[in-house]
Amino acid sequence: MAIQWYPGHMHKARKEIEEAMPQVDLVIEVLDARIPYSSENPMVSKLRGDKPCIKLLNKSDLADPKVTARWIEYLEREQGVKATAITTLQPGQVRSIPDICRKLVPARDKLEKDIRTMIMGIPNVGKSTIINTLAGRTIAKTGNEPAVTKRQQRINLKNGIVLSDTPGILWPKVDNEASSYRLAVTGAIKDTAMEYEDVAMFAAEYFLKAYPEEICERYKLKSLPKTDIELLEEIGRKRGALRPGGRIDLHKASELLLHEFRSGKTGLLTLETPEMAELEQEEVAKVLAEKEAIKQRKLEQENLKRSGKRHQGEKD
């Protein structure tokens, strides 16, 4: 599955971020703690360059805490990066962010100059709620739907921090298919832009391998289903998601699985680990290299054809 959802305002936002970045001291990137790799926008790293960065693993109250701890250690291997897990349900965690900013940019603080920060993140990751908590008032519009924020705005937190808010931006193409699915599972893209059954089967297959006990407990299963489709059928039977004639309504069962995961009812589950991310990065790099090689061969063949036609024309 490939993400096909890239609204026009996201392209505009990327250009605006690129223009504003030279005036920024520090970048705050909000990630989804359940998918730190898949929710990490590769454009952010390119745009921020060597500027220090705070990576906030938001929605940690929905993620596997043991895996989150491994992700924090993994992300902090990168120079200039400080990672921390937060949940907007605990405002105190959010309000500690300015202190982290001061530690990462001590020179501005010593000069008693405002630290100019830019907060970024994919849609529906909780960025607007974080901003409102930091500001102590409602500034950024919040909602359960992706892409609520449409334009940049600057917010003076009155504590030595000036925050530039940006729209939640996806990148034009997600090369890793597994990441596309994970973004859909967590709700980072609109439900109307995905096939529910397809996405639910991806989630079901992973849950059966990584969190079998949680799945059995949530859906009161006596034995673990062997396949993704069997799990969805069991959910359908248990929850009465049936069509006329007693057939399982797979769409309804898929909705139940995804919505209960997103709300945390299934348990504290994380969809990827640092080890998975490294393997997938290697696989994506190979695929992209192969595509580039094919592209170059085609160009060479076209150039040879043009050259042959020119020589033929000269002979004629």
C-alpha cells in the first residue's frame, strides 16, 4: 500500500518551513510513540541540518513502555538529539519541554535571548495539544482528524521560548510499504484514504506475532488464531459484526480492531522496534538503488537510440 494523500497545503508548508529554518535555533519533532520510525518525517532531518532537535514520543500512554525505552536510547545515538516520552494526558511532562530547550541551546539562554524553536510532526500526532499545553491557552486547533493545522503561526510562550507551529506534513511518497500501513493503522492518514480490511489485516498479522496474549485477552479468545483473516473473523463473531445469513462483516470487524488499538483498549502496543526499522531501512535502500540503476539504464538506452538516429541521419 502506498500513501496517496498529500494535500496542497502540505507542499506549501514544506516550502515555508525551508525558508524559515535559518532563523530557528532548535527543532522539536513530535513522533507517535507507537511508530517512532514510521512517524519520523525524513524531510525534517534534511531541513534542520545540524540544529539540535528534541524528539517527543507522544502518546506513550498507548505504547509498549519497554519498547519506548529502547526507542529513546536508539534515537539519542544521533548527534544533537534528545528524545523523551510524553503523554498529553499528563501536562507536567509537556511543561518540562522548555527546560530541555534551554539545556540544548544554552548560549541563547545566557544572552537572555528568546530560543527560537519550530515544532513539527506528521498529522494527528498530538502536536496542537502540546502547543496549547505549553501556551496555557487554546491557540492551536485540535481534533482527531489528520491535517487540522493548515498554516504556520508564531507563539511567544513568555518564558524565553518562541514557538513556530507548522502544519502536520506527510512526505510525498513513503518508500517503505510497512510504514505506510503503520501510518494508516494509527490514524495518521484519513480513513477515507485507505482500505480498512487491507490495513486491519496488516495490523492483525503483527498483533498475532508480537502481542498474542493481549489479543486473546481483549477478544476473549480460547486459542490464538493462526492467520490475520481468522482473527478478524473471530472478532466479527465475538462482537456480532455479521451480515445477513450469518456471514462475517469484515469491514466492521476491521473497524473494531483498528479503533480499539487507537484508543488503547487492546493494550499498550507498539508497531515497530529499532531492530525492525534498521532492517527495513536497508531493504528500502536496496530497492531505491535498484530503481535508480534501472532508470539510469533506460536513460543510457534512450541516449544510444538518439545517437544512432543522428548518425543515421548524417549518413543519409
